[in-house]
Amino acid sequence: AVVSTQSTWEAVVSTQSTWEAVVSTQSTWKQWYQRRVHGVPGDDSSKAGFNAETHRKYIFGGHVADYMKQMEEASEDKYKAHFAKYIAAGINADNMEEMYTKAHAAIRANPDPTEKKAVDPASFKKSFAHKKKMPWAQRKARVQQKIANILRGAQ
């Protein structure tokens, strides 16, 4: 029975087994697995629960900014190679949150995806050329030639 003072999820879990709870709340296996095993940054079920500040840090790229600072201190060359596109765009660890704030504002202003350009598949550069398949007669003649060369070399 679901009590109105509890959330649906808590009520279902408290009255049924975990698997039945997943089925009864119409949650997919993948969603349940991610919640159960991976969780959400800032959510530690074994301790105090959801930490909004940690969750906010991940949403606004704080973990990436921390990594940028750590890598910049450890090795300047690796930092420049790893974050080359960020550096070219003028993004560093200090203005990472500002970049994400602008991106979220732009998405809220116009949530419709932009139209993608039509790409001609023939324009793709192929990195290797496939050999054309030889007819059976040519393959057989090639094998015979190789055998003859081996026999000539053995004499």
C-alpha cells in the first residue's frame, strides 16, 4: 500500500522486493541498474543522501575544471595537448562554469535542435583501397605460379 506521505518509490520498495518495485514503478532495468549501481554524482545512499552542491558541480563541469587544474600543475605539455580545443576556444578551469551557464541559457532560450547539413557520403576520404576480388581462374593460376616458384627454388 502506498502512503501519501512517502514518495512512490520509497513506499514500493518498503512493501515489495526490489525487483517487484522496479516492475511496479514501470522503471526500465537500465534505469534501475544505473540508480542502484552507479548512482548520480552527489548521491550517496549509504550516508546523508543527495548532496545538491556536488551534483551542481558536475552539471557545471567542476570535475573537469578540477582535472584541468591538476593536469596543468602536473605537466604543462600534457595539459596543452589534452585540452587543446578548450584552450583554443579560450576556456580554462576558471571560466568553465560560465561556459556551461551560457550553454544552458541558450538551450532554454531555444530548445529545438539545429538543422544538420546534408553530407554526401561520396565526399568521405577513404583511408585504404579494397582490392578487387580476383576470379577463381586467376587465383588458381596464381597459386600454381607460387608452387612452381617454390619448386624451382628448392632445386
